[in-house]
Amino acid sequence: MLSGFTACPGLFYATSAQDGILSRLRIPGGILNSQQCQAIAEIADNYGGGYVDVTNRANLQIREINQGINSEVLQQLQSLGLGSPNSAVDHIRNIMTSPTAGIDPAELIDTRPLVQKWDNYIAAHPELVGLSAKFSVCFDGGGKVAVSDRLNDILLTAELINTQVYFRLHLGLIKSKPPTDTGIILLPEQCLSILAALADVYLHHIDINSKRKPRLREVVNSLGWENYLQQVEWRLNFSVRRCEHFIKKPSQAKKEECFSHIGVHPQRQENLFYIGVVLPLGRLESQQMWRLGDLAAQYGSGTIRLTPWQNLLITDITQKWVVDVQNEIAELGLDFKVTNIKSSLIACSGKRGCAASATDTKGHALALADYLETHVKLDRPINIHFSGCAKSCAQHHNSDITLLGVSDGLRPTVGNRDMESYHVYVGDRENHEKFGLKIYEYVSFAELPALIEQMLKVYKIHRFNHDESFQEFVNRYSITQLKDLFESLKICVHLHLSAVCN
């Protein structure tokens, strides 16, 4: 059915979009089995556009649905573990954790049991229907593939204190900023209780019948975080331990580290490996999903893991089958190299799927990737983010290059329509505007590929060394200096071509 009370789609609360009905499946922790993959692929074929999209919360979306999915199919999905057994809470945001939970050699603790316990608690407590649809919880087990910099209402990060693993509690207090350390540390077995108490205090201070539910940060900031946490403590049957208020914040991983899951990696289990697969803009054709499910069952444990970076992992592959799986992935038209420009290319649904978008972000992103693959050889991931409007739905955190779609009324129109254009941002948004440092305005898409090519080539020429990231490089310069660098390469290329021609 179509949602009447939340703008956030779910399996049981579909939402109208520009390209048809949109249905979103919550995948707690991003973990799927091969049977679930095949069921989803079949629904995408029978009801949707023949593809699925992985989101930045490791959900799955089925788009272009022309008719509602019937109740028998929904019940089948529930029986397969897809969709909450309590449909009333299906709209609550997906529970996030590292896609390598339980297999990361560097992690302090496997967070999968905590994800499952919190998901079970939500399903068993119908009063949680009153939570904001954006009430979001994340567990980070302290491994190499971190998710602690994702934007969430509640973040629990593992750390080792005197040989004991604790979880440090963070709350999202500032819009578009990673959660803030509360100073509270918890034993793993205390995490469920404090999440339940945090939710209960929230429900106590809102109008649960209101269609527009406030974000958790609005309630916390209204009460004051100390007051809010005091009310949480009153609901607990144990004393809260504090460990140095507000001295820690989630570490900001370098951009290349965010995509370190791509490729072949050893698991903590002896002689087992996982392969991180690049999904162009997070999209999987239904036949690709079906076949990946088969590969996971044939060569691994039948497990596929979705990532918040809109890629996926096939896990538990023995060493002797790694090359065979790589070959099968390549035959599907997919890749597993982190230097593939599509490994870190992000785009919102664009004007094809969203009325708020000024540009065809997905079409432009793929066209840009095709161009760059033949013009620039990358030796590290470069995160390019296409956003059709200022809401930045597809990626809320820093990117190397952000391309913000704008309606360009200043340029000549084509067929009575404004030419689709972009503002170009680079660098660290923490120190500049929402998207970083704006260096160009109203760049038409026709001009964009050559401009991005110049920017990437300048970076490769002028970076201090191979280890300097694109973001570190651009943060060393002012807008004027960056433009001068880009223009100098343009002039050099022009002079070289002139000399060749003459």
C-alpha cells in the first residue's frame, strides 16, 4: 500500500516517485542469503523495472513499480526474513553496521548479534511505530571497514579498555554532522537496554499521533542532552559508566579507506576470502542479482552483504575458488577493482526518479564514468558525487568532487528547456560550504567530462606523493590557485595539440 503517514518508503509503505511506485526493503546489517536474492530479483522483474538499487544505508529499492505488490508476495517475503514480521514498524530506518562484521580480521567484536537483537526488539514492540521513520541506529565493531562516520541518530562504537570491549555511545546532535560522543561506555550486553530507553524517552516527549515526527536530535536538543540522558538512566536497571565526556569523536576515514572493501580480501576465518564487487551507481540488474545469489551459494556460504557505499560483498570463498568467482563476476559485466571510477561514483535518482532534481544525475554519472575510463588512469579511488538538488540524499558526508545539479537560466535553452548544468565543489565540507569549496558554477554537462578529466590529471601531477588523497591535495589551495592549476593544464594541452597539428 502507499504510505499515508511517512515520506520514507518501506516494503509495506510504498511511495510514489517520478518513475512509478518505489518500494524499499530493510536489510538489517545489509546481509542477504542467496534465496532472498533470487526472490527479490523475481519481484523486480515481475513488478518493477527489472533492477534493484542499493542505498547508502544498505537497503534495497525496487523502482518503476506500476502496480502494488500483492499481499501473498509480501507475506512470502516476510517468511524469507525480508521485511519486518511487524509491518507497522517497517518504515523505521535500516540498522547499519560494517559489511565485514564477523569476518574483519581487525575488528574488536562481531556486531551482527546486536543488529539482530535490536531488529527483533523493534518487531516485538508495536509502540515503536511512533518513532520517527528516520530513527537510525549504527553499530561499529572497530574493524578496518568502519561505518562510524555515517550519519545516524545513535552510534555505538567498539573500543578496548583494559582488555574489555565496550561500546561508546554517540548521539546525532547536529544536522549533517557525525554523531557526538556522550562519554557513556557500555558492555555489549547493555546496548539493547540503552537503545530501548533512548527510544522510550523519545516517545514520551513527542505527539505519537502527529504525521510529522521530529528527529531524535530535535528532542534531545530541546530537552538538553544531559537531561535526556538522565531520563534514559532512570529507565535502566544498571548504573551508567562514563569515560571522559566529549573527548572522542568517530575517526574520519580517508576517502580511499571508505572503499577498501572492494577487491579480494582475507577474512578472519582461515583460508576464507571475500570479494568486494563494484555496482555502477549501486544498481543491479535482476539477472545479475539472481546469478550473484547462485555464486554465493556455489562458492561460499550463500551470503551476500550490501554496503553503505552501494557496493556488495560475496563472502566465505575458499582460496581455490577466488579466481573462478572473479571470472564469473566479470562475465556478469561487473568489476572488483577499487581503481574503477564506478567503485566510488555516487548519484541520487535524478530527474528520472525525483521531481526535485534539476538534472539527470544517474545518466550523467554513467556517461562521465565511460568518458573518464578512456581518458584518465586512476591509481586510487576518487569519490565523485552527483546530487540533483541541495538535499544531498545519496551521500551526506564529504566527497572528493561534488556536482550539484542546477537549472541554468543564464545559458541558451535547448528545445525550450534550460540546459542541465552543475556547480562543482571540491574539498572538505567541514571547512567550507555544505558541499565543500565551490570552484565552478553553471558547467553544462557537455563541458563537464573534460573539466573533471583536467582536475584529476592536475591532481596526479601536483600531489605531494602517491599517498596524498584528492581531498588533501585540493585543501592545500585556494579557489584561485586551483583554477590557475586547472587552466595551466588546459593551456599546455592546447599548445601541445597546436604543435602537433603544425
